[in-house]
Amino acid sequence: METYSDRNSLATTLRDRRQRLAQLLDAPVMLWSGQRSPRNFPANPFPFRASSHFLYFAGLPLENAAIYLKDGKLELFMDEAPPGSILWHGEMPKPEEIAGIIGADAAFPLSELPPRAPGAATIAVQDVITYLQQAQILNRRVAPANATEGIDRDLAIAIATLRLCHDGGALSELRQAAAVTVEAHKAGMRATKSAQLEAAVRGAMAEVIIAHNMMDAYGGIVTVHGEVLHNEQYHHLLQPGDLLLVDVGAETEMGWASDVTRTWPVTGKFSATQRDLYDVVLAAHDACIDKVRPGVEYGDIHLLAAATMTQGLVDLGILRGQVSDLVEMDAHALFFPHGIGHLLGLDVHDMEDLGDLAGYEDGRTRSDRFGWCYLRLNRPLQPGMLVTIEPGFYQVPAILQDSECRANYKDVVNWERLAQFSDVRGIRIEDDVLVTEQGSEVLTAALPTAAEAIAELVLSGGNLL
Amino acid sequence: METYSDRNSLATTLRDRRQRLAQLLDAPVMLWSGQRSPRNFPANPFPFRASSHFLYFAGLPLENAAIYLKDGKLELFMDEAPPGSILWHGEMPKPEEIAGIIGADAAFPLSELPPRAPGAATIAVQDVITYLQQAQILNRRVAPANATEGIDRDLAIAIATLRLCHDGGALSELRQAAAVTVEAHKAGMRATKSAQLEAAVRGAMAEVIIAHNMMDAYGGIVTVHGEVLHNEQYHHLLQPGDLLLVDVGAETEMGWASDVTRTWPVTGKFSATQRDLYDVVLAAHDACIDKVRPGVEYGDIHLLAAATMTQGLVDLGILRGQVSDLVEMDAHALFFPHGIGHLLGLDVHDMEDLGDLAGYEDGRTRSDRFGWCYLRLNRPLQPGMLVTIEPGFYQVPAILQDSECRANYKDVVNWERLAQFSDVRGIRIEDDVLVTEQGSEVLTAALPTAAEAIAELVLSGGNLL
């Protein structure tokens, strides 16, 4: 792992993080990394993914390990590899060596954890086996991460406070993830002309991510059916006239994510109607990014996306009325039913394991309004926050064919005009935007958004078949 | 999913399987598919992998479903997608539709399972949440799959009997997995000359697998440190003089696996010592494949691999003595510590979740002998069995530097001569071999094994960087 050679900076980053944690929380903290989940049999597990909270304070994806944080000190708990494992897995670094790399004060076997347990706060991990061990070792109930209680809730609040704003160590990883994601999208665009299936474009993108020793940060979306928001099928044929919606992001070895969406015509050529709607989405994307700066409410950015899209749809004759009235009645949500974006960090929806604790300012809760219920972030922006900006336009049959929906919005939608745009099922444009002291920086800016530039990249791919 | 269009053949295959099961077992059977395991938060899970036993009788990778088999009849239990899911996941086929495709007699919601539970046999799934549900619904203890008891053990034996020998439906899938795996290896060879990291070769292979809408059947090995048998790190630089050991296999959407290893020089050119040892491994590979036919004991094939490799090592002056004596004292295991192969099917080590129940003939148990303890299959071969043949030569420091080992074998190893082969850390050559009525068929025969042909493929890759 590359960070092994970079031990001073890793150890320094981790020390700073736990010292800041100690300022926010008196209780000692015990965090587990988790274990591999078996796939079809125990010796054939899914790839290991350490708990993000563990990664934040321990830096390395150590399997079946725990850390104990107290007063800014760090102790590492993990067992040495069993003697037979050297044949199958090679020589592993000893726990003491790893402790040195991450700047831990000491290393102990896992059997030494229970004496530290009294009074320790924790966050529930995702794998069930380790979750059961957490409760057993702490000798108390551990609530699921999205419903923390008592000192665990205090810990969750403190961790959310820290993880909301990224430090230099985090940004270095996040920039790497963004750079590889940009290259993957370019490869996907270039692969499209010769691809027959969605899967072929996905394969070309996976090659780039895997070649950089990274992996997918989430189940990628590579689909001609962009109207299905989390479409994870890749078997459709690419047909002339289709738009391909591609939402794929890389994750570094240390767990830091990127999250990018582009939408391009499979032939490289937008139809006039596709181009019109693409530019509506792009206008919202650009306006929202322009607005990102410290102190701005993320909810206001969502509102700006709604208003910008609504204006564009009015201009195209798809919606009728005053923009402010239309947004007030959630007419935009007919076509843009999700939120403008979310936090990004060690998780693609950062800290979503904690429910809305990280995403929503204390005292705020999710709206149940049609256009707002999927907004995952509702806080004033601060320097160091990394957010996605991802407006989209979709023709979702379950919304647009719903009789109640059609009745509610019958006066404001020009259904005949809308029908002329039937070659657009889904368009989304998403970038990763860092809030800086001065304003913002788009970490994924190297990937073009303009329709002409996208088309050029697609057309530059040879027809290899 | 392609099989959806091929419903007659799928339904027929599944009917035959459950009718044969009914001939072997009186008890009704309840099998669960399992659920996704969360990765870093619940909405970001690992890819779904249905339980292999479920897949065998239900054909499709249905999430959170169960089947009930009785007297050759099939009932499907799954819930309709909740109303809100259509926005995120699109329109899903209704349970009744799926029942039609797989030839089930009826479909019910999961809430209808408990009345069927009394007297039903089952096999424990891998994901813990579903495993707990199995015990709850059956209202009894369910032992882990590798330690089945009572009627569950009867079921495991019956399923092993069926799954040991592949039917036409299985073979069609296994051939697809093999064909894509062959293409992936060729792509890996061609990508090597321009690759800097192991990861880049892995990326080129993943592109092929993903482009065919398949996935890795197991955590692939792409390593210049072949002496670590299950090396899952990909960050090493490819250096002139290195051999790259690549063990990667594709799995079809329906869950059927391939498992192939090749070893090639990163420059395309074997050194004389590499070539000598490559040919020793290849001789064992070829001799073992020649021996595969119905009635032959798989253990005898392992013995043949040991003898052939030993003869080769004697010829090279690395071992000294009579081949039969050397094999008797497990001298081959110094360099070939694993077994000659294993069953292959829905799992890359087929049915390994059942422990050795499928791999070992009734009444046989694992040897604890050095050269035999990792042999995963010990049965007479039957038509329809698919096995791997995968001899290897490794210089494992943990074995060759072990003082007890060196003392035990001091008279039979020429350590000075061995030192001349220090540019070989690991070589393995693995193919997927089907036992036929007449003898055998290598499903992965389209991928060359001869050193010249391998070298040619590597050299045919352009130096793209």
C-alpha cells in the first residue's frame, strides 16, 4: 500500500484527527474495522471494506482489527496472522509494524480489548458478525449506526463534526479518486461507439479504475434507461438515438470516494430535443456550482437547481406558469425527483450509516414534500466540505403516468409538448465540489460537461468492431 | 437477463433437477437466496450473490427469495417490490411472472413460508441475516452448511449427488464462463508489455469479464509473487525477469464459474531456468488431463502430478533419488504444496460451503500428510463432473527456509542447484476439465499452455505507453 511509504504524513494526519476528537468528546472510543462477508462460501468472500469510521482514525484497511482512542492516544488491537496463513497469504506486517506506520502508541492482540471496554463509546459496524462482537465486548446493547444512543450518539456527533470538513490527508486521497474517475469516464465515452452493450462501456471504465488499484465506490450506473435512478443492470443494447447515463466513481485503497455522472449520446450526436434538455440540466449544474461557498445553505442550492430547471422547462414550453409558483408546487420534481446532491468522503453518501445525523443540521429533519424528501444534505456549507452537485431530468413513467400526479399538475404541464421530448429518458450531470475559504473547487473539473466537448470525446473513440 | 428469453429450456432444466432431487429425498426442502451484505452503509451493499443451492433449483439470482420443493413441485416465495422502489430500481417482474419463467407451480409472499416449514430440510445460507431468518422460520436450529445435521444432512448429500455431475443447462453456462475467461486471459497477456503494475493487467482482464456482463468468480490473483498462493495484492511493479502468475475466472449472471491460471514472463521472454520449470509444470498438467476419464480416482491424478513433477525436478537436478521414494516422502510438496485441483460449478470450489461432503467420497477424510492435506477432491471421476487440473511449482520461503523442512529433506534436495532457479517464484497452469463418457474435454482449451504460444501472445501486445 502506497501510504506505507508515506508514514510520517499518515501518522501526523491520524494524530491530528484523534486530538480533535478528544477536544469534542471525553469518553474513550473503541472502533472496529469489521470482517469480510462470505460470498458463496466462507473462503470466497466479498472484497474487504473496513468501516469508514475506523478508516478515518486508523488510516489503513486492516481486517478484523480495532482501535482504542483515549485523550488523543491510539492503541491498535489485532491478532498476528496464524502460522499456516503465510503459505496462502504471504508474510503479513506484524501488528507492531502497523502500529508504527499509523503512529499508534501500542499494539495488542484482540484478547486485550475487553478490559478497555467499560465506558467506551462506539459506532456499529456494517457486518453482522463484528456487530455482535461489539455488543459482547462492550457488554451492552449497541444500537445500529443510524439510531445511536447515549455516549455512542455523542461519539457519532463528534465524528460527524470532524468528517464533515476534510483535512489535507483526506483531500489528497479524494483528489486521487476524482482524477481516476475522470479518466474512467473519458474511457467510457471513447468506448461507446464500438460498444454493443451497456456492459462494454462499464468494462472500459472498470479497466481504468482497477488498473489504478482502486475499486468502484458504489454499484455503478451505466444505462440507456436513465429514468430508473439506481439502475444496476447492464445488459441493454446501445441503440442509435439512446442517451447513456453513466454514474461511476472510484474509491482509493484507503477508502476515499468519488462520484461522477455524465450523460452522452451513444452515437456521439445529440438530437435537438436531447440537446435542449441537456442544456437545461447543465444550466442548473453550472448555476449551483457557482453558488457553492461557505455560509450558503445547501437547501438553497437545491432550490436554485429547481428554479433553474423550471425556468428551462418553461422556456422549452414543457411547463407553464411563473417559475416561483411552479417550484412552490414542486412541479420541478415531476422531472427532478431527487436532491441536488450529498456529502462525499469515505462514503459515497458520506456518513449515511449515521442516518441524517451528518447530512442534516441539528434540529432539522427531512421534509415529506415531493420535491424535497430525497434531499440528503441540509446544512450551511463550510470550508472543507465536499459535496456533489447533480441535477437531473428524467421521464419516470411511475411519476408521469400516475393519475394523481397528472391530475395535480394538469394545468402546468404541456403534455403534448413533453411528448416531443420522448427521446430523453434520463439526463444527469454530476461533479464533486469542494467548499473552499474563497468559494469552491470542482475536483472533477477535468471532465467536460458541455455537450460539444462530450460529443467530441465520444466521437474520438474508434469504431473498433 | 438472457435466460429470460430462453424460458422453456430453463424451466425444463429446473424441473428435471427437482424431480431428481425428489428421487433422492423424501423430505420437503426450503432454500433461501439470501440478501445483500452492506458494504460501508446499508444503501451501498456488495453486489448480490444468491446462494448456489438456491440458484441450482431456482435458476435466477432473485434477492431475498425462497423456494419450497416437494415431490418434484416448486413454489416460489418472494415479496413484490415496495411501491416506492419503482423510482429507484424501475419496474421489476412480478413474482407470478418469475414463477412462470422458472416453471414454478405458484408464487407466494414470504409471509406464507412459515406454514410450509414443519419437516422441511434446508442448507444454511452465507449471509447472517438470512441465516437467522432460516432458523426462525423453521423454528429450529440450523447448523452451518459445513456441519449439517439430520434431514439437512440428508439434503446436503442429495444436493451434492446432483451437483457433482453437470446437466446440459449447467454446461451451457459453464462453457460461457470458460469462453469469457479465455478471452480475459488473452487480454491480460496482451496488456502485459505496456503495463507497469500488476493492477493494469488485472484491469485489462476485468474489462473483458465485465463487458460480457459477468463478474469475477473469486478474488483474482495477478501477481509477480506467485509463491504466495492466494496473493490478492496488485500493487507490485512488473520488472523485467518477473513471471506473472494469473489466476482469474469469470462467473455468469446465473452464477456459474470458470477458474483458469496461466503464468507468463512480463517481457514475453522466458529465461532458460523459467522455461525449464515451466515445462515441468506443463508436463504434469498435460499428463493429468490425459488421465481424466470416468472411473479414475482423482487422488491418483494428484499422485500422477506429484510423480511427473518429481521426475522433472530430478531431471533438472533439483531433487535426487527415485521418483517413487521421493513422492512417498512428499518431497514434491516442497514445491507443490497444494492439491491438483477441485470441483467446479456454481462455486469455484464447488459446494465447499458443505465442507468436504461433496469433495470427498463417503467414508474418506482429509489426510494430514504434507503433500495431501490440501487436496480438495477425493472421489472416482464420473461423467459430467467438472474439475480443475492445476499443478504448480513454487519457492515458498516459509517452506524452503523452514529448518525442520530443510533437515527432513536435506539428502534429496540439491540446494545449490535449486538456487540457480531463483528467478522462478511461482508457476501454475490450470484448466477446467469436464469428465465425459469417452474421457474428457478441456473447456478452456482455447487458451494456449505451451510456453511458445504464451510468449507469442504476450509479445503480440503493443507497448502502448
